[in-house]
Amino acid sequence: MNSDSHAPVLVWFRDDHRLSDNPALTAATATGSQVLCFYVLDDVSEGIRPLGGAARWWLHGSLKALGDALEHAGSNLLILRGPALEQVENVVRATGASAIYWNRRYGAAEIAVNSAIKARLADRGIKAHSFNGRLLHEPWEITNQAGKPFQVFTPYLRALNARSIKPPVPAQRRLKGGVWPPSILDKAVPLAELGLEPSSPDWAVGIRQEWQPGEHAAQARLSQFIETGLKGYAKGRDRPSQAGTSRLSPHLRFGEVSPRQVWHSVMNAAAAEPGLGQDSEKFLSELAWRDFTHQLLHFHPHLPDRPHSSRFENFPWIEDRPVLRAWQKGLTGYPIVDAGMRQLWQTGWMHNRVRMITASFLVKHLLTDWRRGEAWFWDTLVDADPANNAFSWQWIAGSGPDSAPFHRIFNPVTQGEKFDPEGEYIRTYVPELAQLPPAFIHKPWEAPSAALHEAGVVLDETYPKPIVPHGPARERALEAFRSLRGLASKPSA
């Protein structure tokens, strides 16, 4: 065991890219030892899912911001690449560290890596300290009366609201940084050499214009939401043409702001302005939903790749790559669906209401396996979260715990008319329809010839006709669902 009081301690950053309210960093700093900070890009360990392209772009900016913040505080960030077990062992061996600190992750593969590292270090008498730095509560802390995890969100929310949320810890302004030994510096990888950003072609131009990764940007986004977005959130959150959501999701995904910081900021705003009660309650329930999805992933690690309900393993999905491609490119002929898919490609993000509409369309109108959509979102969302992404797709498909029933099929026309009544969102992302009047912008195939001509729209030339008609597609989906009725339903193991 390394008992040298002058030995450094290590902080392993993983999806917790901030100095404030970072339990692992706070605990390491409290030791009084030199604190050495590092990050490992591990996309090769067994079961670890490599990040999608958009998330990799965000990771580059997030690590750059974290490195700058650590340098400003008197430390630095060492970046390594490879299997985490091997890399962490190398760091511990080279530095002679007395302990390592990290914040927990909740996927099965990540837990397996953590357990292996803890066991290996314990054999050498080196302690690994882990903390909750990603959630309001640990997945195993919120249970029903039988002591089991919840499967339904409403009682989970009641249980969560009955508990207190710990206040966030202030930022570590100054760190007692140390010096990395040459043997480990030789293994370090410059951020630019990780290849996280696209080069040829540079498809991230629109994403770069839309987002700024990093803790400072996250705090600015949170402050802006409290000041201008929280009031009216309960209703405005469903209007994709309005700035009615917090847009904090990628910052939460990479831990640039903690859920406790967001929770208490909203609670403080609501306490100062009682009229925000309904809006703050709704927003905080969305933050609780994030915890709920992580609990489900923790106890059901198959969520990203297998239906939770076993009978959906027999669902008669249709494999039609041209149809899938039309959906991915925003060329389905349904304007609200196409606007969402194009917003996703251009900005790396999609409004939550439209996520539900586009996902429902893929799964139910096109009878495409939900895993195809989950994989596309994983690759194109800057906020692609392993718990929320997987659970949300199973929720839409009707195969997950506490899911919307499969027979609930969104009509993309009426959804567009309800949530984008003037067509402003569509005009932004489907500009070829911008001159159509609101009465026809959600269903251009019903527009009179004169209206189409005046708007410069030629169906199947400048904009496609619907790739499937709503009525028959709905009936086909219902018939496919009826085929499962005779099958027993049980959660996958």
C-alpha cells in the first residue's frame, strides 16, 4: 500500500466535466494531496458502446473546456486512449498514487469496468472512491414499498419528491496540481489526435453554430433559462418553433452541469416568484424522468438492444432501407417529421415533442424496428444518452416499461397543426414549403394547384408526396400489433 503522505491522488473524469458540484474532485481535493486529473477515451473495452458522431464532436469541445478550467485552477487534464483497466493501472503505477476518485456510471459494461479496476487496485492496497455525480439519487435509492425499483414513472416521481435533494457543492477554485511523470506523459494523447471532430466532410458546421460545450456555457444556459425560459415552460415546452425548453440536455449528458445544480436553481427561482410553481413543477419532473431512465437502465441493461417486453421479440418489423433513408434525410413527405429530422441533422438536437412524433412515425407508420431509430439518434444527437435514448425509443414502441401503448399512433398532420399551428418550425427546416399558407403547410398534397404554384412547390420534385398514407399505415400497424395478442408478455431477463 502506498502510505506516503506526499503521494498524489487521482481524479478520473468520465461524463462529469465540471469543477463545481463534482463530488469526486471535491473529495480528492479535501485530502490535501496533489491532485492529478485524467480522462480515458475507452471505446474498446467489452460492452462499451462507442459514442456517435455528434456526441464525439461535443466531447471534443467539452474536454477542451475542462482542460482550460483545470489549468486556470492550477492543474491540468491528461488524456489517454485505450482499455480503461489498462490505462488506469498505468496511471496508478507511474504516479505512485495513494488513491483514485471518480463519479459513478450506471451501464452494465461501465460497472463491469469499474468493478475490475477496483478489484485490481485493491490487490495493491490502493483505494478507489466512487460517488454520485450524475443523478439526483442513485438508482437503488428510490424503491417501492417492497424495496424494489419502480417500473412506472408516476409513483417514482412521488417517491423522489418525498426525498430531499442535496445542495450542490461550490466550485473548486484552486487545485493543488502535480507533475505527471515522463513515463505516463509519453502515453498521453493530444486532444486533436483523438479524431473526435469531423474533417472531410465537416458535417458539424450547423452544430458548431448552435452549441458551445463546457461548464461555463452550461451555467450560462441555465441562467438564461431561469431568466427567460422557465416562465411559461409548462405550455411552451411543446411548441418547437419557440425557445420553450432549457436545451440543457447535452450539458447534463456530459456532466458540465449537475442535476442538483439545475434542481436547486429552479427551486430557488420558484421560491422567489410563486407564479412559477406550475412551470417549475413540470420542469423538475423532466429532471426526475432523467433519473428514472437511469434507474431502468441500471436494473435492465438490455434496454438499448432488446425489447423489455418479450412478446415484442416477435414483432413483424419491415426491413426497408430506402424508407429508413427517407426518414433519416427528412424526405418522408410529412412536413413535421421532415422538419424534425432535418433539425437533428443540422443542429445535433431535436425538440422533444418532435422526437416523439418522428419516432412514432418510424416505428408505427413505417413498421421499422425501433433499434434502427435508436441507433440513428445515438449517432446524430449531441445529447445521446444511453439511458434516455434507449428508454424513450422503447417507450414509443410500446415494448418498454411504463410505455405508451403501441396502438397510440400519432397522426403527423394533426400533431403538426396542434404544436406548430402557423408552420413556423416547418418553414425554418423545410424551406421549400415556406411560402405555403398555414392551412396547407402540414399537408401540401391537399393544397390546390394554384397555392402550390404560388409557393413554388412541385410535389415529388421540390418536395415528396407522403411515402405512406396515414390511414392505411395506421391500420397496418394495428394489425401487426394484434398479431402479438396471443403471446405472453414478460420483461426480458
